[in-house]
Amino acid sequence: MHYITNKIFTILIATVILFVSQTLQAAQVQRVGGLDVRGNERIEAETIRSLLVQEPGGGFSEESLNKSLKRLYESGYFRDVKLKIVNQVLVIQVEENPSINRIGFDGNSDISDDILKSEIGMAARQPLTRSKIKKAVNAIKRIYRYKGFFVADVTPKVVKLPQNRVDVVFEIEEGNKTKVGRIFFIGNSQFSEGKLETAIQTKESRWYRFFSSDDNYDPDRLAYDRELLRLFYLEHGYADFRVKSAVAELTPDKKEFFITFTLDEGARYKISTVSVTSKLPNVDPVALEKLATFGHDDVYNNKEVEKTVDKITDEVGRLGYAFVDVFPNIEKDQATNTIAINFVLSEGPRVYVEKISINGNERTDDDVIRRELLLYEGDAFNADKMKKSERRIRNLGYFKNVKIIKEPGSYPDRINIAVEVEEDRSGELSIAGGFSTSDGPIAEFKFAEHNFRGRGQDLSFGVTWAKRRQEFDVSFTEPYFLDRDLAAGIDLYRITQNKYFNQTFDQKIHGMTLRMGYHLAEDLGQQVNYTLRRDEISGVKGDSSRFIREQRGQSILSEIGHTVSYDKRDSRINTTQGYVLGFGNNLAGIGGNVRYLKNSLFGAYYYSLLDDWIVEFSGRYSFMTGLGKDVRVVDRYTLGADTLRGFETSGVGPRDRKTNDPLGGLQSYVGTVELTFPIGLPNEFGVKGATFIEAGSVWKTDDPSSEVKDKNKFRSSIGVGLRWRSPLGPLKIDLAYAVTKAKFDKTQPFLFGMSTRF
């Protein structure tokens, strides 16, 4: 009985508590008959209402009012908000944050407005809050630190405008970039600090590096240097090498960084065996082993392993295997410090390109890069096409660095391709003076933009004045005319020149050339051109050759021509290996009064002996014939100066027996073997040495042999030179000695030239 009484009492107490709680809750929830929004100028009342939090069934409690207040503040629209219920009406009193009318930057010369705007998290027509300003200031400082400006200061200014709008201006004091004061290496017993410094991109600050940014501290570059050190040691046999740490310490005055690399070199390995294992039918492993660029007892070199992988991949690709994995299985024997390498070939899975992204192109349009790719979304992935695409993009000449990276796709049979580029300067503006042994003193103004409007178009304008030559020219090229793989261009020019050193006559040229180029195959291209030109020969001395006197006056040249070339160079900008072969024909006589047919064969082969030691073999053979009339002196072939070093301009070839004037020839050949090499200066100087051998000849004329000295004699020269890629343009200095020559040839041992044209 006592138990039953206690149970009934407990139930009664619970019922009372439940009733009281429901009554109190009902008392806390206040029903409202309407909403009254006050103080809003730009924000619609409906937007404000949508941010309110009501209780189930309607009405507001103290808790829901607090939640509503929080949501209104979190929207960022309001500086102040008050909520209160008056006579069953919820009054919402707001004070809006100002709206951003414009965002500006002042004092930023090294980082563009667009880059800063993309990182600050603010935009026009958004509400402005103190927290946004603070975050924006921190973001700008972070960007500047990332670029090496560790003393940059940012001051935000808010300019009030009517209708509760504001302009936000960030005043920036960039200061100087923080330099790299010293670079230390710890743990390097095999290579000196000087040798390791040449392997990395970051450099110590020196007075002569005013044209380089490599001595500015850059955290990304530091990470890249770790990889460069790893590759350097791998190329010298240290397969266990690792960078333990790379630490950058900022000096107290924030002017310099001291960088310390701690290294673990490990042992040096040599090759024990090289073999190929193939799971592919009709593939001979023994034949593929011969493609290896190294063998037994050679020092292990990871770069050569990668080259061998590429060569094997290319070879089996030519045998019809498009999807092949070539994996170098490397087995290290730490007891003997040797490595056995087995290249394992297997047919890989068919993988498709899912997405292609392009990054780092701040100025260049995506389309300019994308049209050079040989792979597209949805294509079956092809490593050879990816490699060729990278070469095509590099050949544009717009980028310092180009790298194409494979990334996993959303499915195992999908792959993403990321094209990473680093923009280079594509414009030139120069006012320069100099001296050329062929033209004398030179003054030049040139404007050129090789990536005009970021569309890859080439526009140039130039004026040159020299003692023996004055030139004005305008040129424009559209590389993808009508959105096709068709380059179209036009050249307009006016040239006044004294043709030869002895001032035999003057020549004035006014002309234009229309050009069109296209690919016949991947590495096979053709260029077609049409030239319309008016020539005027004047100032002919009375004692000049009669052949020259007979050609005084004006003539009209109407010429159509073409060139076909097969180009397998690794780069058209900085060639280190590969070759190019071609031929050309030019026909004059489609209108005008000049008639001839010119033909030429040319080729060049490049081979890398060592890093930065490049040997070039090049040659050209040309021959021409008049069509119904003799070929004019000014249209004939000549050699000398920069076309055959060691000889004067037009110093080689037929001459008038009486006056000794050069007359040019109808046939010509020239060949060059040149080796360029580093001379020990820092790489950023851009100075290289050169040594060369040249040979050539010009012979045959339409003129009577009794009046012309003409001899098809082999001419040759040897020489040395310097090549400097200076800030104003390439500088070339050559000293050559004519080894074999005809008695009537004119020699010239020294040749100097400078130009801003690349």
C-alpha cells in the first residue's frame, strides 16, 4: 500500500512539472502581428525578414530573438541591430554598414592591382566591415612577404561618399625586397659551397645582380632549390642524398636572409648491370638495351635514366604501343655501392584526359597556351604528345618556365593535366647606341611586343640609323589567323644603305612583304611569302664597275617565295639539341621588271657535349638564275662579315678586274661549326664563350670572264668570340682569322654587333 501511494505521488509531481513548464514556455513565446523594419536604405526588408529565426508555430522567444540578432550581424550588412516587440509588432532597427563603391591601391609597383584584388576577399558592392579591412591588410602583407617584401606596410583609407557608400584605398609602402645575404651548406664533403651555389636558383646578393631577382628571398624558390640540390646529387651518383633541412633566418633589421641547407650526401653509386624486361609481344629487349645512355661501371646519373626511359617509350611507341609503362626498377647494393637497373615494360591501362588546367599565365590568354596542346579533354592520354606539347609552349618564348604535370582524375581511368607556366617579359622598348663593323656607328629605337594583348600576336616598330644604313620597319604577325593553325603577317620597310664598304653606290628600298605559315605535319612547316619592292640605285661613282653603272635607276621587284622546314630542335629559343632541315624557292617576275629564280638548301644540327657546352653544325647552299635577263648585282649572293667571319662585308666572291668592286655571285655555300661554352662567370651574367670554324664560297656571274675575277675557291676561317645576353639585347663579339682565301678577297678580323632583336 505504501509503495502504491509513493508511485501515485511521483506521477502527480511529474504531471505538475510538465504543466508548469509548458505554461512558462507558452508565456515566453510572444506572438507578433507584424514586422516593422527601420533604418534600412539599401537592404530590402524582405532580405532582413529572411534572416529572422522564429519558434515552431510562429512567434519569438528570447532564444529565437538572440539567434535572429546573431544572424543579422553575421550577414555583414549591418553595423548595429536592435530587436524589440512593441504591441505585438517586432521592431527591427538597423544601421547598415557602408557599401563598397571602389577598391583601389596606391604605391604598388611590383604587384598588380588584379593580383591584390583577387586575394583580399573584398569586392565592389559588398558591405564593408572592420574585420574585412583587417583581413585585407593581412592578406596584402602576406602577398608581399611571399614576394620578398618583408618590410612592406599597408594603411587602409576609407573615403565616405553619398548614399552610405565608400571608396577603400590601400596605401602601400613596398620598401625594398629582402635580399639573401648568405647561403650556407652543412654536411657537404664532396662538393664545395661554390659548386652547390651554381646548382640552385637562389643567389647571394651582389652588386652585379641588379638585373636579376634571384638574390631576393622567395620561399617557393627555396623549396625549388631543395629539389635542385637533390637532382644535382642524383646526377653525380649520390642515390641516397637528401636535404635534411632548409632554413631561412631573417636578420633583426629585416634587410637580409641567411639561408642554411643541411645535407646528407650518402655514398656514390656506380652501375652494375643494365637490362630490359618486356611483357609486350614482338618487342626485342636486347635491342632496347642498346638505347641506354650508360653502361657497366658508369657513375649513376638519374638524368640519364630518365633520358633512357624517354627513348624506350618513343621506340615502343613507334612499334605501335601507345599505352606503355616503362618503369626503371632500381636495386641498390649498399655493400658494394652499385646499382642494377632493370627497365620493365608493360602495357598500361587506357587512361583518358578528364580536365586540363592552365596556371601562372597572368598576361597570356588561356587560348594561346591551349592551342599549342596536342591533347584535349576526352582524349586518350599519350605521354609523347604531352612532351611535345610542353616543347611547343616553350617555343612560344613567352615563359621563363614551362612544366606539364599529370594529376589523378576523379576515376582510376581518368587523368588531369596541369600546365604550369611562369610569365617572362615579352615586350621590348629600347633606345640604344652602339657600333657594328659592317654598318659603323648605330643609333636605334625599337618597340616590340611579342605577346601583344596577351593573344600571342607579334607587333614591332623600329628605326635604325647607322653611318652606312638607315632603316624604318613595321611588322605584325597573327600566329593563329582565323582561329586556325595559320600564321599571317605583314612587313613594311624603308631602307637606305651604302651597299659596300668602299661606298660604290647607294641603294634605297621601299617595300612590303606578306607572309603566311602553317604546319604540314607535326614538325614540318611551310611559309609562303610575297614581296613587292621598289629599288633605286644612285650615287654611282664614275670610276665604278660598268656592271654597276648599267643598273642605275629604279626597278620594281615582285617576288613570290616559300620555305619548307623540318624542325626537330628541342627549343627554338635556346637550342641545345636536335636538328632543322629545309629548302626554299623564290621567283621574281610576277609583275615588275626584275626576273630570277632563287633556290636554297639549309640545315643545322645541335648537340650537347656537356651542360651548357653546345656544338652547332650548320650549312646553306644557294643558287640562282636569271629569267630572260642577267641578275642584278644587288640581287646576287654575297658572303662576309656575319655570314662568313674573317672577311669584309661582300669580301668574298667575284670582283670587277678593273675597279675591284664586288659583284656578287649566282652560287654560294657556307658551313659553320661553332661551340659555345661557359667561361666561369655566374650564370645570371649571361656571358658565354665561343669558338668556331667557317667555310664557304661565292662564285659564277652572268658577266664576261675577261672582265671579272671569279674563282670557286674554298675559303675558311677560324675564330673565338663572346656571347652576352645583355639587358639591351644580344651582344656578339668575334675575332676571326681567314685561313684560306683568294688573292682578291678582303679580310676583316674583328666583328662586333649588338641588337635588341631576338
